[in-house]
Amino acid sequence: MPWGLARVSGDSMRPGLRPGDRLLVRYGAPVRPGAVVVARFVDGTVVVKRATEARATRTGTPGWWLLSDAPEVGVDSRHRGVVPADAVLGVVRARWWPRPRRL
């Protein structure tokens, strides 16, 4: 499974993650409820959200309900619905900049 980097660009994951934070991501890692993930919405937008529970999509395929940590900010599954499991690209393992810490 490859490792990669992502950058937070909005306020939806405050207070834990802030705009400009750099994240260490394990692409293809298994997702567990409570994990912070990098995912792609149907419109192509790549987001950092919290996977709260596994759910089936409208077509019955496996997926994840993704939420913002700051529910009053941003777009998440409350607006877009269940994200297909194959659109969850990776699991965030740590914030490496500006203050490294495991997530």
C-alpha cells in the first residue's frame, strides 16, 4: 500500500485539522469507523472527512458515511450521501506539519 501526502484546505475538520495542515496518508488502507480519510465525492472533489459508519449506497454497494468535525462548515455525506467504498482513497495516519501527531 502506497503512502502519500495531502493538504487541508478548509475549515470543516477544525479544531483538530486546520487549513494548511499537511497529512500523511496510507492509500488503500482499510477504513474503520472514526478514521479520518481522504475521499472523492461523485463530482470529483477530493475531501478530508471522518468516516463515521459503513453504509450501503443507493445501488446497494458498500460505502461510508463521511462527516465534517465542524458540522456547521463544509460539505459532507449530509449533503452528498454515502460515498462508495472505492471512492475512499486512503486513511490519514498523521499530521506531519506544522506539529506532527498521530491521528
